[in-house]
Amino acid sequence: MSIFYRCAMKLIFKFLLVTLFIGEIKAEDTQLPKPESESVKQAVEDIREAYAEDYKDAEQGTRNKHNLALKLTSAAEEENDAAVQFALFKEAIRLLADAQQAGDLIKTTDDMAERFKIDDLKIKVYFLKKIAGETKRRSSDRHNLNAMQIVTDQAIARDQYDKALEILAAVISMGERTKDRKLLREYETIIDVTRQEAQQFQAVQDARQVLDEKPLDATANQTVGEWYCLKKNRWDEGVTYLALGEQAEMKALSRLDLKPEKNSDDLVRVGNLCWQLAEERPDNATAFKNRAVFWYQQVQPLLSGVTKKKIGNRIASWQSENEDAPAEAEPKKSPKEEQEPLLAKRPKPLGKVKPLRWDAPKNLAGTSLLSRNGRVVMRAGQPMIQVAGKNDIYLHPYRDPGRSVLVYDLDGRYRSLTGAAGVPEIPGMPRPESEITFSVIRDGKTTEISRTSSRGKRSFEPFELDVTGVKQLVLSTQCRGNFLGCFAFWFNPVLSPEPVRSLD
């Protein structure tokens, strides 16, 4: 192989990788560079002089520190001078760490990272370790523990296992110091799993080093590609590597996957290849079927006849595999029971209705991320956080193309469903990292309520739907990407025998 050919292929390979991250580069253009240290130092001095009385009060206790931190954060949002704004965020984060307020610390760091090019994980890990090291009582560590788990998840999602393990080690030390045996049992399991995954990722890093010298090395490309596509379900990052890998079937699939303009035949073919590999490789069946359904859902509206039915059956099969087993068949009804169902006598919160079946993701401890009484279920088996309304339903979404569902048997007893969908403001919780789609399905007919990547009031979308005669009702949430922070809520959904005021 000539030197010219190797150089040309290396340039082509790097170009393919760069194009995958153009979106990220454009997003970073909105961030400001970190101001010069001298200007920040001067700004800190000015801030301390301007807020001298507040700083004096902050010496009296953690509550005053917390109040001052919130005041500085609010001032940062209104500040136009970059150095002063940076210094305000910096001081607020330091005070929040001193006040043991991990949740607000994470939120403030996220706000700072939106404005400036900083290593937000590095900042979070540094100060969360400080908080963990200063925690002395079990009763005071739960909210902070939830925040630490969120940052651990963020680090793992970014493949920064060293930072994830730093936080987990700090949590273990905190549990030993506070003699919290339950915490130790939970986190010793989590840290073991994370270490194993970190070891697997080390092989990926080693393969990347090989690719720096030999960009066409088939084994190294296969290792990196399988990690991102099959382990992380991040096909956009990994498919280029698989196209240069060592397995013929994967190369054929990846090259078709990378084709810039696909017609309906291409979409069907790439979906079929994914489905075939799922059947041939059961250990990776979930990842391959996820990708198959991703392509099938795009092409299904363009098809007809046998092909459309075949693909529809595969999508339904995939959805069935990701749901709980259906309820046992009910006894055959008598002719009297087959008559028109009676309407309910009064409205009923949907959270009080037992679902026929449901499906939602699970955390590492095996707990489903679902609550029918307005509580957020934490990843590590921590106590659930109660959101304001006890009739709210928390249904964390699966990643695209999956969806989380709650299925209800209404039997035609109601005429309307009212409520709202969105993401609540929860202390210590990050904003959604991806768009969430909320949908209601009435006897197979899907109505999209909203799509949002915001939280709080900006994400709130009310709805009023006609459910007259509806036998089966499904609430669905779906996430198009990384589902960290996607705390999807159905706010106070209520079924009523009264008709809707205005039909949807």
C-alpha cells in the first residue's frame, strides 16, 4: 500500500469523524471563552466589596451562605460584563459548596457552562467531593447523594469514567464515615459495575491510540464502533468505525447506514440488516433492534402492501418485547355484560386507576422509573422525591426509538381526559439533555401532546381530549437521545364522564 494512499485514507477518515460533530461545534460557538484570571480576580474583589454586608452575614451559618449564593446567581443572570458574570458564578458555586447545597451547585454550574467554555464536570466533581468529605450525618446526606448520582450519570454518559469513579469513591467514604450500611451496600454494587464498564472503555481508548497511527486498522475500528453502537446506543458516533471494521456484515450495514440520501428501498434494507443481525447475535439483539426500528419508523409511512405489514409486525414485536407480559385473559362476558358500558358517576384521577400494563426504564438497582403518585424515583435506590401534586404521574422515557407506556382499560366509561405534560423544576435535577415527546394513544390513534427539552413553566403543555367510547388508553413518553434529566411528568390527568368543552 503506497504512502499516498494511506495518507489519503487517513484524511478521509478524519473528515468523516469531524462531520459527525459539526452540530456540537456550532453549539459551542454561543459560549464565551473563560475570562483572563486577573480580570476575574478583580471582579471577585469588587463583588465582595459590593456585597460586604451579605458576606459578613454569611460567616454566621450555612443558611446565610446559601442565601448569598442565590443572590449572586440571580445577579449573574442580569450581568453583561463577562468577567463579572464569571466571577459571580464562581463565588456562588464556592458558597453553595460551603453551604452543602449540592443540587443548587449543579444547577449553577450548568448555568455557568451555558455561558462560558468550562469543564463543568471537573467543577462539579471537585466541589461534590468536598461536600461528601464534610458530610457527618446520615440524615443530611440524602439530597446531596441524589445530586452526586446525577453527576455520576453525566460523567458515564460522556465516557469520563475517572470522574464517575471519583464521585462514587467519595460517596463510599461518606457512607463509611456516617456508618450508613444501606448506602454502602447500594454503592459498592454501583461502583463495581462502573469499574467493569471503565475497564471495557479502556480497551476502546487503547483502540483509539492504535487508530491515531493506523486509521484503517480493522480490529481497532471494530472495537470502537461496537462500543458506541452496541454498548452506548450512540450510532451516529460509532457507525463510521464499524464501516472500517473487520466484520463483513457490520461493514455492509454501516456503509448503508452512512449513505447520505436514502430512498425507501435503502431504509427498508438497512432496517432488515439490523433485524437480521439481532437474530444472529442475541447478546446484542436489543441494540440492533433499536436501530432497525429507528429506520423502520421512518420508512413505514412510505410503504404499502406486504412490506408495510411485515415492518409493522416487527415494530409491534419490538414494542411487545419491551413491555410487561399482557394481563391474563378475562372470562368471557355474558350477553348482558356485552351491552353498552355505563358511564362513570364521577371524575377520577388517572393516577388512581390501576394500569392494565406498563413499561418504563429501570435504574441500576433494578427499580422502574415510574411513579403514579407524583414522586421521582432515583437511580440508586434512594428515597423518592415528592413533586407538588400527588395525582401526578412520573413516566421516565426510553431512548428513541423506544417509548415508555402506561396502558389503561377504560371500557368506554369516560368522555374526557384533561391534564398537562411537562418537566417539573426539581431541586438538584438537571434540565433534559434531549427532547421528550409526550403522546396519548386512544384505541390505537396517537395524539402528540408536546415535544420539549425545557423544564418548569416553559415545558408545561395542557390538554383536553375526547375519550368517548375509548376502550384502551395509553400514555407514552419518548426520548430522542440521551435521557439524562428527562423527568417526564403527566400533571394531574383526570378522567371524567363529562364531555370536553372543546374537542381536540
